[in-house]
Amino acid sequence: MRTSLLSEKLQEKLQLVNHAISNKNQLPILLNFLIKAQKGSLTISATDLEIGIKVEIPANTEENGETTVPAKTFLELINTIPAGKIILGTKKEGLELLGEKIKTIFQTVSSDEFPKLYEERGGEALTISKNIIKKDLPKIVFATSQDLTRPALSGVLIRNDPQKDEGLLMVATDGYRLSIKKYNSSGKDKIKESISVIIPGKVLRELILINKGNDEIKTYVSKEINQVVFFQNDTTLVGRLIEGEFPAFEKIIPQGFSVKTIFDKEDLERAVKACYIFARNAANIVKLSIQKDKMIASASTPSLGQNTIEIEAKTTGEENEIAFNCRYLLDFLSNIGEETLSFEMTGPLNPGVFKISGDDSFLHLIMPIRIQEET
């Protein structure tokens, strides 16, 4: 193998591929990058067997070939090299890197030991636009659970059922909160087949990171090998689907409301951040009081004091109040970019529903916290 390329291009792509390296893995080969030179390009791959990433970098290849190198060492060294042309070539001693005033030899392991990212890519399920990944997916994926003892809750349900004519649906929940985004059936020309899969939140977070340029992302699903593959331009992302049954989330969504208030997202976010200073020492509880022309956010800790902040709001229906985990509110508000939101509720013990004002295709639901009334 012998190829030349720009070090800055290699640095940029290695940062992304390195996300698929796990120090917890028992197989030493998975601590390596697979480097493959071929006509016009250099490809670099990494996998921890749950997620795999491959990138392609323009290169002038004189001799095809492939090998693997220790990921940590290779990445650290590449990050020290100034911008400019470098040459990579295999020798008896290992992989040689040549650049201006630098010569390095990396120990290598045969590429024969490196697992394939995928045996087959499966059938094309749908094409996802760049804007969906950039704008909508962050509103969903943050609600996945970090508790891997309930695998289905650690992923996002992506479903399309032509029989229900529901279009595409993305759902995530950790049992305490729920995010849903719907796309009407008018966009079904981008959906190649009926699907219902649970994709790990970790995989979709990487999908957000690889979303560069203006190209759409093509999605392939293979139920036979339980795998999803995303392609965008020069990047491939592979993940294992989650097996299991997704919760019947429809049952907990309120069908109506007794009070609805419209407010500025930034106002509520600032108020909740201020309340968190007091709430973090009192089980993270923040109370929202919905009144005629305002919303009041408050939190208190006996040892510190209390904080009350008023927010301008336009309210219809009866006044009410509800308490939430402050962290859940901050997670939601930090992952949504819209300026005007609405909040709906039916009582202090029923779920509260946040929506984007004027957009019924998205909702975020948070389960309330029962608090004792002050005497």
C-alpha cells in the first residue's frame, strides 16, 4: 500500500471514526483502525460490533492495500501534524507515515482479523433529508433511556404503516418522558417500504454528527441480520437494531386538556435554569403555575431558600399547577430550537404536553412529580 493525502482531511475524518472505538471491548483488533488504500481514495473504518463507521478520503494511491493500526496512537500522532501532504505506505516493519520533517512507523495487525462492518446492506427502507437529521432528530433522541436493562427504551422507534396512512413516525421514551415526531403521508415517496425498527440512540447520535453537506441519507435495513446501514456521501454508519417490543406509547398521550398556555421558549429556559440552582438540592423539583397571563416557575430548598420567576404567557382554560423534574425540562428546552411553544395539561397528576406553537406534528410529554401541598 502506498498513498498520499492531505493531513487536515485525515484529521477531520479520524475524529468521527474514532467514535466507534471502545476501550471496553475484549477483542484487541477492535482497538485498531482499518486503513484501506484504493484508486482515488483512502477509507478508514472502526467498529465495536454494536456500531461501525467508515469514511472515504480523497487520496492519490500508487499501490492498493490495507492494514490496521492502533487507533489511539494513530489519532494522537495525526493530530500533531501540521496541514499539508503526507504519505502512508506499508513496509515490513509496519505502516510508515512520511510528512514534512516527520517519519513514523506504526505497528500493524493484519486486516484479515478485522470484522466486516456488514455482510449485506439489506433493502433500502427510506431516504432521510439533511434537515430531518439536523432539526428533528435531536428533539427525539435525547428522550431515550441510558438504562440498558430495558433495551427497547434505549432506542428510537421508526415506523411507517401504509395501512394506517400515518406517514413516518419517530418515537423515543425512557418511561418518564416521551418525544414524538410525525411526517404526513405526502412524503411517502421517500419511504421505500413499510418499516418498524428500533434504532439505538447511540447510533442516531452518531448520525447527527456525520450529517455533513447537502446530501440526503439513504437508509438500508436488514431484519435477517438485525442491522441498519446509513449512507451519506463519503460516510457509512452501521448499527445493530434493538430487538424487543416498544411500549404502547399511544395510551399515555392525553386526548384533551383543561388549560393551554403559549410562551417564549427562551423565557422558560432561563427561568428553569434559575430554579435549578435551588431545585438540585431538593430532588430536582420545579413547579409550574399556569395563570391567566403568565406562567410562574418556582423551586425551593429548606437549607438555601426559594426562587420564583414569572414568564409572560397567553393562557386559555382554568388555572392549574404541576411539578416536574427540572432536568427533564432543561433537556427538552435545550434540544428544541423553536421560539414559541405551548404547554397543555389536565391536572397535576397527569402528563404535561409541550408542543411547538402552530405545529401539531411534534409533541414532548413529561410525567409529573407528586408534591405535598404546603400547610
